[in-house]
Amino acid sequence: MLILIIGLLVFLGIHSVLIVKPDLGRSMAARHGENTWKGAYSAIAIIGLLLVIYGYGLARQQPAAVYLPLPGLRHLTHLLMLPVFVLLFATYFPGRIKSATRHPMLWATILWALAHLLSNGNWADVLLFGGFLAWAAADLISMSWRPAKHIPTVPAGRFNDGVCIIGGLIVYALFVGGLHRWLFGVAPM
């Protein structure tokens, strides 16, 4: 469990830099060079992610229940997961979906984490999904008072929303159809 906690602190910690100190990224890039700052940031994020993956895998081997999810909540989990991949696509394909949500990746993270908390009640699950839920909510709230970070996207186009919906639903179907089981060892259905 300790490796999972350290991984979450490292991964979510580096992703919280802009929440806590919005100008830190610019000042570090100015002081050390943009490529050096981005390289260090990426290396820390990758180390954190690898620790999260490894730590979560270890923690799942000795499950300790915090709560027992109600069986009917699995249906709600699937319903909440439907827009997640659509929102992820909308992050990079600007259109009406991105305009309506303003921060589609954060909303996707919130829905993903909440959906998984409804179906999983072990300590490792609560730490992983609860940590991401808390981070995404804090980041979303901080967006109201800090400057928006530029995310490279494809040009805005009238078909972008269609790409988001169709692409997102295809990826969702792939995950439900076997990709989730292959990647994580758990069949969602």
C-alpha cells in the first residue's frame, strides 16, 4: 500500500504544481529552459505513474474492504463511464462539447473516478480513485482563478463533436468488450 501512496503523492503532486503555484512552471522554464523543465516534469510524472501502477497491483493482491458496493451500482458505473472517453476526445478535438464543459479532461477524470468508487470498495481502490477524484475536483475549482494552460489541439471543426462521440463510444466499447480485462485483469461486465 505504501508504494501506491508514494506513487499517488508523486504523480498527483507534480500535476498539482499549477494548482498550488501557477507561475512555477513559467519560472522554472525561464530559469532552466523549457525543455529541461518539461523533461523533469515528465520524468517525475512517469515515475509516479509507474509507482501507482505497481503499488496498485501489489495492494490488490491483499484486498482490505472499506465498504461493500451495492450490486446495482455497477449499472450506474457503466452509465457514468459512457461520456468519459467522449470527454477525453473533446480535450483535443475542440467543438461544442469542449465549449460546454470548458475542461473536458477534468470532467472525464471526475466521472471515471466516481464511477469506479461506486463499484470498488477496497483500500487500494479508495486511495487510487478517491485520490484522482479529489485532485481533479481541486484542479477544476482552481481553474476559476488561475490562467488556463494551453493544450495543443486539432483545429476547431464542425465534425469534431462527431469525432468525439463516435471515437469515445468506440473506445468505451473496446474497454467493455475486453480491453479492460486485458489491461487490468477485471472484466467490467
